[in-house]
Amino acid sequence: MSKYDKHKYIAKTLKGLEQVVKQELIELGIPKCRVTNRAIEFHATKEQMYACNYNFRTAISILKPMFAFTAKDENELYDKVKELEWEKIFGLDKTFAISHSVNSTVFTHSQYISLKTKDAIVDRFRDKFNDRPNVDAKDPDIKLNLYIRGEKCQILLDTSGDALFKRGYRLETNSAPLNEVMAAGLLALSGWDKNSALIDPMCGSGTIAIEAGMMLCNIPAGHYRTTFGFFNWEDFDQDLWKKVRNESNAKIDLEKGIKIQASDLAMRSVRMAQSNLRNTPELNRIIRFKVEDALEIQASGSSGTIIINPPYGERIYKDEVAILYQRFGEHIKKEFEGYKLGVLSSNTEALNLIPLEKIEEFDMMNGSIDCKYQLFKA
Ligand SMILES: C[S@@+](CC[C@H](N)C(=O)[O-])C[C@H]1O[C@@H](n2cnc3c(N)ncnc32)[C@H](O)[C@@H]1O
């Protein structure tokens, strides 16, 4: 395959962020795609795939469908997997792991199918080289995805390796940290123009603020990562990767006039956020974390965007949380006229107490929790 050939890829994302990923694809020069549930299919060159991995803020991973075939039973599956030229994909020195998604009346023991697939790959190497690559379930160099529906089998390669929300800057988290991909998605959905203030007054470990800082300064989402899955492939093109990285890094612009303000009532959270900020040194002058009650924050300009991921308090502290949402809404109404407020929460009763005009609502999932992301006009 030449570097100009296009291949199909599938970007996986979180519920509610499909259109945001589509927009990111357009910005990376890939206007055509197909949006499905939590996934976006597109065609790209190797260079574009590298660029997507380095730049995507709202995709979880990018998969490359590698092989497709039909099999009527385990033995046929084993034979067909063994026929595939695995040695062209990765070398003996690499570790690998297989995850699976099996929905089939033919293959009912998904764990066993996965094992058979692994055996076929190992046996192919052993027959060819009298040696075998090792399996590493926890931290593999090569991640394979086995997808079976009925008799139709597909093997996909994870081009990203570690999930793309693992940006490399967040080493400290509180008990309810927000996924980085979700934080970037909330910012994108809010319509923040990157020319006016961005405030997170319940910042916890600082994810929304740091993602906002990276967006503001065009710092690629993968800037602080040290590795991607495709680094371990036989066809990894180091020069092409350097070109992609240099071209993306050339767009970084740290001379921004605006500041991102983030605060939290808990000193512990602010310390954590500051410690995470030390891992993104470029943003030191752009983001300011401080201890402050969200009910006392003051506006410094006439417009901007406030985004919060407040406590949900669905089981305990229900009443306290409801009062917090209401009072916070009242405070924003009084002090932040002209601003936009975005709130992510699973607590719809508390959301309904915010006394501001709702302008948009998105259905999201924060981990396993069904949430609403509501945008208000203050
Ligand atoms: C769900 S956590 C936010 C997590 C954060 N988005 C992150 O990425 O780590 C909610 C935060 O709201 C803060 N909080 C609750 N009440 C507050 C108040 N009145 N003023 C400021 N912060 C508050 C908590 O201390 C907690 O850190």
C-alpha cells in the first residue's frame, strides 16, 4: 500500500459527540464520512490517519478494519486467521492482545473464539520463524479487535493504542474526574469562540480548563503523549510521522490575549489541577486555578462561556445539590449577563432549578451515567 492510498477507518467516540468528531474530520481535510452510533467511518491516507490520532480531541480511538471473512465454525476461523500475513503487520518482538465483540449463534463462546484467534496468529509466526510473539493483556504493543456478527468475522487494528483520552498530562484525578474527550466535547458543543473568557468554577482536577487551553493555543490533543499504536506496526513511517507532528505543532500559538479562569471550593482539587497544569507547561500563563466558591465568582468582561461539571448528588446530598444548582444559576443571572452557561449533569431535577433560559440540550453519557448537557443564556 502506498502512502497515497486511502484506507477505511472507524473513529470511536462517546455518545453525543459524533457530530463534533465529524467537524474535526472536516477541519483535518476529510469532508466525507458516515456517522453511526458512537462511531464515524471515513477513508484516509496513512498521513491523515497519523494526523487524526495526533489532533483528534473528541475521538476515543481510531480502528483500522484489516481483514474480513466468513467462518462457519472455530476450525474454519482458525484456518482463515492463520492464512493472514500477520508478519507484515507486526514483528516477533511486539506483544499483542485481542479484544472481542461477538454476537453470533454460530460462535457462542466468545472467550474461546478469541483464544482460537490468538492461537492462529501465534502458530503462523511459529511455523514461519520457529518463534512466537507474546501476549500482553494489560499493555500490548498491538491491539486487535475481533468483531463477529453471525458468520461474518472482522479483525480491526487499533491505530491509537492507548485510548486517545489518555493525553499524557493528567496524572492526578479526584474521585469524579471528567474524561478528557468529554471535556473537549463540552467545549466544542458550547460554541465557545476562543476570543472571549472561558470559566470553569467547579474545576476539580482541571480537565475542562486544560482542554480549553490546548484548544485556544492549537496544541494538538496528542502533544503530551509519547506513543501511539501505529508506532509499533511494521509499516510505521517515522519520517511521515515527524512531518505530521511538525506541521501540527507549527500551528501552536501561545500568544493569546485571553485567560482561562478555573476554580474550586476544595483546596485539594485546586492543588491537583495545578499539578496537572505543570505537565502542560505551555499553558502556565494562560490558565489560572484558584480556590473560590462558585457562588462568589465575578465577571471580568461582558461576554464569555462558563462550563461546569458539578456534583450530581443523585443518591446522597440530593437537596444540597439542588440548592447549589439553583443558587449558582441565580448568581450567574445576576453577575454574568451576556455569558453562556453549559452544565453537564445526570440530575435533571436540579438542572430544572437553574433560573436561566435554556437554549440547547444534548443527551450524553458520562462513563456509565446518562447525562444531559444543557446550554443556557445568562
Ligand atoms: C464532578 S467534580 C468536577 C470534576 C472536574 N470536571 C474534573 O475534571 O476533575 C465537581 C467539583 O465541584 C466542586 N464544587 C462543589 N461545590 C462547589 C462550590 N460551591 N464552589 C466551587 N466548587 C464546588 C467540587 O469540589 C468538585 O471538585
